[in-house]
Amino acid sequence: MVLQVLSMQGEMLELAAKECTRSDVFTGQEAYGEYTAVLNRIMEESTLSFDLIRTIISPSVSMTDGERIKIIVDLDNKLKENRDKMLDERARFNTVNDAIKRIAALKSTAKK
């Protein structure tokens, strides 16, 4: 389960990095900046989860295995929620970005 949580975090980091370095942005820098700020907030929450999981799997922490498992399950659920937020934000941004791209293409065609 710990590997699953860490793997999901890796996927989220990869997605955030890709989204924060897009070159196909038609919304303007202000809207794109807001979008990347939301992604960064989500990733900050996820990083806190990473720090917590690293702490609880440490043998120096006095917890039962049951307590550790409960925390890991809770972290897994929180990460899934954060991943879903990221995917929702990406879908929302893509919808707006694609619409602006189409409008720009129509304007360009109309001028010819």
C-alpha cells in the first residue's frame, strides 16, 4: 500500500510538471498562472502526505501496525482525492483553453 501511495504521488508530480510547462496555452498568462497556482497548492498538500508517510514507516515511531495501516489508508484516500482535483482542474482548463483556441482559429479564418 505504501508503494501504491508513493507511485500515485509520482504520477501526480509528473502530471503537475507537464501541466506547469505547457506550450499550448491560449488563455493568456493570467488564467494559466491561476491554473498552475491551483496545481501547486494541490501538490503542496500531497507533499505533506509524503512527509507523513515517511515518518510513520520509520521504526523509531512507536505505533502499532494497525495504526500505521489506518494512516496509510487515510493518506491513500486523500491522495486519490487530490489526484481527482488535479484531473478536474486540468479538464476545466483544457475546456477553456480549447474554446479560446477555436475562437482564435475562427477569427483567423474570417480575416482571410
